Amino acid sequence: MFTTKQCRHGRGLFATKDISKEEIILTFTGPIITQADVNKKSDKKAANALQIDEELYIDLKEPGVLVNHSCNPNAGIREDTFLIAIKDISKDEEITWDYSTSVDTGWTMPCHCEEKNCRKEVEDFESIPESVQKEYMSQKIVLSYIIKKISQ
């Protein structure tokens, strides 16, 4: 369903066949680590951790760690671990998700996705325009700990 290739961001994940909207692409895997564990990593390695709760992360392993960010993604994370297509993805297209759907606070990185709607910096979920937040929530691709926090 996917392969890794060189891309402008180093390596990325690319579709080896057409993928239909709502299709599960992969399950993110890796050991569960704490915020303290993430803090011990270098900035580059820390970016490989997927926040799944206030203080818990999945220390992502391949292939999940190779899915790059986009401000106009074609995939998203559902139920905290499943990467699903949020639109049809064509064969050879890079598979991307919006990292801000998993970030609560305190982490940023420059964005170089080059999309028309590029926000220039990847920040927490609250930094996303409200209309985009609503769209992501309707697609159920915002991590559950963020939804829980917003609901309080």
C-alpha cells in the first residue's frame, strides 16, 4: 500500500496503489514513553514522538515515523493510532498528515510543505484556524486527549 522514497524532507511515505478515502493506511507503533523521555532526546529525535496524552507519547518507528507533515494533508490519525486517508490518495502521491492535530502545547517546528494554505510554522492544535479545527474534528482526526481537553 505504501513505500518509502526520498523527498524534499529527506524520506517520506508514498502510496504504491490508489488509496480510498477512509481506508486505514497504517497503525503507528513504537514504545510508549513519557514527556521526561522525550525531553532527553535531541530536537530532531523528539519530533519523532507522537503525543497521545498529556504526558505520554508513542516513540514512532518505521514506517509511521516517515509520514511527513502538510498543512493540506491527505491523511489523519483516528483513534490515536490509525493513519487513515481523509481523501482519495493517488498511486505515487506522498502520504501526509497535519502534525498539529496531535500537539497540545509547547512544541513548534518550521513548516516547509509549500501548500497554498501553509501556516509557515507547525504549532499546537489551538493555533490552527477555527474552520480547519472544525473540519478536522468532523473527520475525527484529532487525538482524543486534545478533544477531551477542549471539551472541559
